[in-house]
Amino acid sequence: MQFEVHDQNGQGTGRFIELSDNVFGITPSHHAMYLSVKQYLAHQRQGTHKAKEKSEVSGSTRKLKRQKGTGGARAGSIKSPVFVGGARAFGPRPRNYDMKINKKVRLLARNSALSHKAQEGSLKIIEDFSYEVPKTKKYVAFLAALGITAKNRYWYWARRTKICCYLRVIFPK
């Protein structure tokens, strides 16, 4: 699959680069992408929710009223979930929401997302990102020339670049 290489002004350089069909030319697996997103969202959850159970609520353990003869229902403890201030029946407990995805499914999900973007035509290859002095104004002009807004951004670059620091100013979370 061939993609045109763009310069910093957003103009095509006339050169084309060949990208691997093993990554950018596959049929996207929507189920693999669904599992990957589900795993990502599950890992965001803390799982620290907790409600007090009957043994954890403060209160006396004496019997509230006698068993028979009052005309009301039996009541054994003020900690019962029936009473105000009592425990929570089957309340939330701390748990781990992590889910495991097999390595090959995870790679398939990433490759599916990249090939889906490639088929849409929303991938752009940039020739050079180097500036003498890194200025946010230059990055804003660069993004405007490419037609990138806050809604349609997705960055994939080498770790050695320092662009992510400047892009955080432009696109805060």
C-alpha cells in the first residue's frame, strides 16, 4: 500500500512510501478492536468501591424487640439492611476489573485500527518534524496546514521526539 509523503506545510512532496500490507492492508477485525477497547476501558476502572456489610456496621448486637407478641415482623438486629442506618445487602466489594487479551488478538486489533484508518484515507506521512526552536505557534500552523483538529487527531510517532509536550498544550485532555 502506497502513501504520499507530506512536508511541514501540508503539501505533497511527490514521493510515495510503501507500507507493509501485513499491517495496513488487512481486513479490519471489528471484534478484535472491540475487545481491545473493552480492555482499555476496564483497565481505567479502579475497583475500590465498597459498602459496609452487616458485620462491619457499628451498632449493638442485641435483639431489638421480643420474638412474638408485638404484631410486627421479627427483628433481630439494628444492623439489618431493612433498617435505616443498617448494612447494604449484596453491596459492592473491591475487585479487579482487569481483563486479559491474547497477544495475537492485541496485535490484530492494532493492525486492524491502522488498516481501517488507511482505507479511510485519514493517514498522513510527514517527512520532517524538526524545528530550530520549538514554538507552539509553529505547531498550530503545522496542524492547520494538515487539517488536523482536536476531534480527528491520532498520533503515532517515535519516542525520541519531543512533540508530545507541545501538543499537550494545544490539545489538553
